[in-house]
Amino acid sequence: MREIENVYIRTLLKSIKMFRILFSLLLVSFSFAQQTDKVDFIKCDALVAPNHAEKSISGTITYEFKVKKAIDTIKIDAINMEFSGVMINGKSVKFKKSGKTLNLFEGFKKGKNKLTFNYSAKPKQTLYFTGYDENLQIWTQGQGRYTSNWLPSFDDVNEKIVFNLNISYDPNLTAISNGIHESNGLYAPLSNSNSIRNFRMQKPMSSYLAMLAIGNFAKQTTTTKSGTPLEFYIDKSDVSKFESTYRYSIQMFDYLEQEIGVKYPWGIYRQVPVRDFLYAGMENTTSTIFAQDFVVDSIGFNDRNYINVNAHELAHQWFGDLITAQSGKHHWLQEGFATYYALLAERHLFGDDYFYEELYDYAEQLKHASKTDTIPVMNEKASSLSFYKKGAWALHVMREDIGAKNFQKAVKKYLKKYQYKNVNTDDFLKIVKEVSGYDVENFKKVWLEKSGFEMEIAQKYLSKNKFIQDYFALRKSKKSLSELTEILKSNAYYPIKQYIVYQTRNIPFEERKVILETALATNDILVRRAVAESTPVIPEVFKSQYETLLEDSSYQTKEIALVNLCTNFPEDREKYLFQTRYLKGNNDKSLRITWLKLAYETPALETQRLDFYLELLHYASSQYESSVRQNALELLLSIDFMNEKVITQLFLATNHHKWQFTLFARTKIRELLKNTEYRAKVEQLASTSDENMKALYLKFLNEK
């Protein structure tokens, strides 16, 4: 009975706690909804000075705002900031800070007002400082409502403001922000050596879209058909990768502007890659930041390229930036639209078969996820998969049902009516109904308010494409090897050929040989990669043909082939390693790290093992991105998990800002600490380390 009572009490307390959290969130939401109804912030002029050495930022802010109705307290979101010199309309005023907001309660009047103040902060998130010297980078990621960690602003997306940011930093580095870059100049009060870069917006936007990025960047420029200047940035060490990284950028811009039917609204568009970015990309108004992993050479382009992310973030400049969803419930209006228009842009570049293959892949993901994902699209707790890919599917169904012209007409009217404002789903659906007479209520019910995925309905739309028809037919049929070989020789789209290669993997090699040889003869990189992946055991008679995969324009294919060849033909390991000794691979250096593993394990190269090991340790250090460090650490742990330097690098990884990397490190540490010998080693290191490392070791040693 006591146990039942304890469970009841715990459940009750948990419910009360949850109620308090929900009530608090509702109160915050209600509070800011009240503020935007009574106060309209119009413009922000900010001078900001990030300090890389101190991981801090300071500056001076001027806000112009209009009081529409009587209000007791005006709040500006500002996380853990210090303030001074707070003045309203030229007079000093008292203020309060809550740790989350700057609260103003005197000095303002109905009508126009001007607020100025100084601030400083050491942000724990949103503003990131990476690298040092020539590799130094500073950048922001304010997705949703986090800009208030580095810039006093507004977490409420419904408060739209014209931001003018002036960035003070080392004149030898490039700094960018939102809007038109007007000028550079010196500003002695902050630093005699710093220069100020002035950026100006002409139209309002939500605070989460404000950004800055500083680094050792090179720049290339071009102009679109409609006259919009494009600026492409890249780290100066990567200038040879400009073309392959930004390939098709101008074509996608011109296409989206035409397809959407509304001219690009912001005057300039720039893009910049940064190291260890938290996501694939972020659509800051006029200035997209994206992950360094998409900076590729001409070979890496065939493995992983920026095209889809590029188009997605560009589409957001209309869907998300020009118009912004009122709340998380309507988030699909941003992500679903950006995902779908990115697919349309790729269709323009690569054709219908590519487009339908991607839609089919989305459908398969959604079908699989629907077994556990029970939250519909129109819910702020919906998964990213639902917001992005089910949202895109919903738009495809609508576009097919009402026709491309009606869809374009509705989207154009929607953007024109609500430009620089906030929207909800019904705003869009109402216009669709006006334009086309479409049954938007049924659409909303089936695609937005219902959980799961309507695979049977989706298949009807997919089957409009001949490639998909042929693919479905192939999966249902039982074709002979000769028939499959003829398909491989045909102009069938590559996924069909991949399917044949994978589906025949378990038949005897003597029978399969003609399939593999024909697949290699297609000279299609992705079909040939399927041969590499599906043939881990390489018969001697197929050796010379399999070796040609080492010459493919794909680092992924080279890596797979290298491992399989070294495993199957150990007598030729040195030859294969010599042949590939200068290859680094993609941004995560996976190919090079795999090469080091194979070289380290090769008896004939034993005299060089220390060099291989030291290179791996180097890749595990903070000089490299988390993807490189994780690849190196995984290998080092498999070689010698008790090595002091490996232990140190693994623990240091838990301090990284990228959660995916820290999760890997924390999980590995907790797993290894179950080993008594490893725990004793860490305890010994803790006793001899400096205070910072000691605290880090003890943090995990003392966990219960």
C-alpha cells in the first residue's frame, strides 16, 4: 500500500510540476502577445563588439518603438545580460533585469519613443567562437527564439523590426550581417584597431533571423537575371572549392524567383559556411549560414553537395523570412514550403525522375515513421520529418489537385498580401480556396490534422511518373538475369539499376558476374558505388575490375573499395595504400582516417605505426571539426582506449558546443567507466591534472 501511495504522490507532484511549467509558458506567451498588441518596436540600430578571447559580446543598442496603448512594463528579451546607460527619449531611466528580460517601467509615452542602452554578455548558446588565429570564426545560430542570448531583442516572432547591425572587429577578417553592407570605418571608443562594418536592412524581420559571421573568408560575387547581387563566401583555405560548393546557385535563384512569382524581397543575398555549425543551414534574412561539411571539391560533390540545402535556405527567404508563421503550430508553412520549393528547384535542374525519386524517398520515410510518430503536422510538437517532408507532400498533393498555375497564383497572392507579416495556416488555405475552389477543409483534415501518412494516396500521385511505375513493377516481378542485365544496359534511371545490384547480392558470383560487370560498365557513379557496397567478398577473377572503383570520382566509393580490397587481398595492401596515400576525402576526413587504420594494421608498415598514430591523435584534437574528431576518436578507442592522450581528448569533447559530438563522447565515457581498469586510469589522471581537467574528470567519475 505504501508503494502505491508513493507512486501516487510522485505522479501527483509530477503533474503539478508539469502544470506549473505549462502555466508559466502560457503566461509568457500571453505576456508577449499583450505587449505586441500595445507596443510596436520599429527599428534597432546596434553596435556590437564580439570578443573571441573572452567569448563575450558587448555593444550599444538604440530602439525606436511606438506605444499604442497604455502599458505598465515593456520587456526586451535579454538572457543573462548586464546593462548600463539606459535612456528613453534622452533621459536616464530606472530599469530591472530578470536574467531573461530587460524590464522598462518609466520614461516612455504614448506614440513614438527612442530607447538607448549599453549591454554585455557571455552567451552560453547562439553565439559561437571557434578556432583561433587564421582559423578563427565567430557566428550565430538563432533558430526559433534564441537571438536574445547575444542581442537584446524579441523571442516573439510576431514582433518584426528593421535591424541595422554595425559589427566591430579585426579589420583583417571579414564580418557580415543582415542587409546591405554600407561602409567600413574605425571606432576608437571600442578599440583603436577594430573596424566597423555597417549593415542596413530596409524591411522588418523577426529577431531570430538576425545574424553575424566573422572569419577569414574569401568572396565571389555575381548577379541574377533580375539584378539581385549574390555574394558567396568561403574560408580562404578552400578557395579552390568555390565552384563545386556553390554550383547551380544562380540557376536556382532565377528559377525560384520565377516559380514563386514574387521578386526576391531583400535586395542582396549572401551565403557563408562555418565550421561545426549545428544544422545543415540557417536562413538568416539576406545571409544564410551553412555547415562546412557542404564545402566540397569536384569529387566530393558526387558524395554530398550543397544543392538541396542551398535551395531550401533560399526558399526560406520568402517562406519564413518575408512571411513568418505566427506560432509553432503553423511551422509547416515555413519548412514544408522551403522543402517543397527546394525539390521543385532540383526538378528544374535534374528532371522529373529525380523529383519523383525524392518524393518517393520522403514517402517511405514518412510511412516508416508513422508507426511511432503520431503527432500531426499542425502541432508545435510535430517532428521535423512531419514539418519538412509531410508538409512538402501536402503541398505537392495540393499543387497536383488544383494545377500548377492556380497553385502559383495562390502562393503569389498569399505572399503579396502578408509580406513582412505573420501568418497562420488558414490565411494560406483561404486564398487557395478563393483562387481554385479547392476543398481546403478536407485537405487540412487529411494532410495537416491527421497523424500518420497516406501512403496509398501518395502512390497514386507517384505513379504519374514512368520511372516510378517501372520501379514498382520491377519490385513485384521475378525477372531472369538476362532480363535484369538488359535493364542495366538501358537508359533506366539509376535507382532501378542500384536496386538490381543490391537485390542480386546473395546469388552465387558465377551467376551474378554479368550483373556486376554490366553495372560497372554503366559508368554511373552511384550504380558503381552499389557494386562496391554489395560485394564485400571479391573473387580473384573479379579483382581487376573491382580495382577500377579506386579511380571513381567519389571518396565514398574509394573508401569502400579500399577496405574491401585490403581485406580480400592482404598481399596487395601496400599497393592499394600506396595508390591512395594522398587522398584526404570529404570534410570529415573519413577516407584518410580509414587509410590510417588500414596502414596501422599492415605488418609491412609497422615501422611507421607511430607516425600513423600521431596523425590520428592530431585529428582528434580541437584544431579540427567535430566530425573529424569523432572519426579519429572512434578509431583511437579501438586501438588503445587506455592511452592518456586519447582519454584526455575524449573528455575534452564533452565541452564542445555541438550536441551530437558531446553525446557521442558522454556515451563512450560512461560505457568505458564501467571498466575498472579504465576508471582507475581516469582517477589517476584526475589526481595529476590541472583544475579544469580535474573538474571534468570528476564530473563523470562522481556520476551515480
